[in-house]
Amino acid sequence: MTKKCLVTEKGVMSGNNNCYSKRKTRRRFMPNLQTVAIYSEILEAPVTLRLSSTGLRTIEKNGGLDLYVLNTQPSKLSKECKELRDRIAAAKAKKGL
């Protein structure tokens, strides 16, 4: 599984550890990824996503998973979020909302 957030697309960064003697060794900065199950009101089921804490805050700020995915431009969504958007849009059309 990739170490990338589905919403913010934050990934692994690299840099240096600097010790007191200024000797540098390479290291990796990992994103703060959490596996969360967010309830989709339109799908009426929880959707499991791997998000960073910032991505989770972004979804909550926009009013939930359904509103975030439907109101965000498709060019700014990851491939998995685009597939989720299609599923939500199809379920919304089926329900006549």
C-alpha cells in the first residue's frame, strides 16, 4: 500500500539527520497516515480510506465525505477519490436526490 494521503496527496519526503558534528545521514519523513472508516450518507455505508490527519480535517471542514467528493473538482482528486465520486454520484442519481 502506498504511503500517500488520498485527499491531500502528501507523500514520503527525504532529508538529512544532522548530528552535533554536522555529519549528515539520509532519512525519510513519513506522512501521518491513519486508516479511517468515514460514513457516507448517500451510500449508507462506511468507506475505509487511508488519510493524513490534515486530509481528515479537510473532509470534516467541507461537511463530510459526500460533500467533499462531490464539490471538489475532479482534476484535484486522486484516482481512488474519483472512483468514489462516481459511486456516490450514481447512488445519488438512483435515489433521486
